[in-house]
Amino acid sequence: MLRQSRNLPAYAAALDRLAARGLVYPCRCTRADIRAAAAAPQEGAEGIVYPGTCRGRPMAEMRPGDAVRLDVAAALAAAGPLDWRELGPLAPGLHPVDAAGLAGLGDVVLARKDIGAAYHLAVVVDDAAQAVSHVVRGADLLAATPLHRLLQALLGLPAPVWHHHRLIRDGAGRRLAKRDDARALATLRAEGATPAEIRRLVGLRSWARSAPPPRRRGRR
């Protein structure tokens, strides 16, 4: 099993490749700075979209505590035309990787000194290292998929296909999440839910049964 704590050199190498192409920059902005910089903050998939305050700073100006952000506009230009394939029922088919699809994310953070690689960078490096061909995860990560496909192209990594399923929600419509002390799948099973019932809850009824089964992973 691949552990992210043991894969730090691979993340650093990927970040170096992006830096060599001028596609990342150091950012010293705090969340308060980001809110103050935008007169009308745009809400996106990850909260307030970063307004690009530090965009254009060279990596040579990196200071302790800075984050490393992807220059999305430069990355799109460098990658050229791209698309990604969705197999799930929420948005089946091919989708383009373009500025409109990434507008809700902005120049995302790829690394921080305190945590090393952030999710978006780690996930594409890890999937390639493990030869993941099918990514199965919740609909809350659907908006991040164009970004992941973009990073794969920039890093010369193979592209999987994606299947985003519906989220299991409680009676109030809130998604079941660990941070909200939601019930685990093991709890649902202990309460009598069958595997077939759980699959129906997340919309996996139409998952292809053609042989052989793909190598896939769930949400991290």
C-alpha cells in the first residue's frame, strides 16, 4: 500500500517539473488577505476563489510559510486541448478541460510547507504510481476532476476514467461526512443495510460488470 508520508520525493519532483515550466508561484496570502482582496468574493468549489494577488511571483522568492499555487491560465495554455471521461450517471461522457470548468477553483494550492503536497497534487501522483485506471468517488469532487486531468497532462501521467456517485445524506439533506461524526459504512451494515442497498444509495447500480475488474480506488 502506498503511503503519502513515504512518497514525498515524488511530490517534490512533480512540483519541480511544474516550477521549471513556470506554472506555479509562491503565495503568502492568508485567508483574511484573500477575503479582503476581493470586493465581491466569488464562491467556488473550495470556498472563496483566490483572486491571484501573488500570481507572477517567481519561485525564487519563496519564503518559509508560503503556499505554492498553480497558475491555472498558464497551465491551460501549456497543456493545450484536453478532455476527461465520466462514466457515472451524474454527468456521463467526455468533458473539456477549459477555463470555464476551472473557474470555480481558481489558482489552487498544490503544496504548503506544513503539510507538503496538497490533495490535488498528491492524488494525481499517487494514482499514476498505483496504475489506477478507474477513479470512483463522491459527487463533491466532480468539480475538481478537470484540474486533476490538467495536472496529469502537465506531468505526463496517464489519465484514468472517473465515476462520481451520489452522496449518502441524512434526513436533513446533509451529506454523511467523517468531520460531522457521520455513521460509517460498517455502522450501516450493522444496522442491516445490504451491500446492494448501499450501492443504490450512492448510485452505483449501473457500474459495469465487464471483465476483468479495473484497478480503482475510492475517495482519499
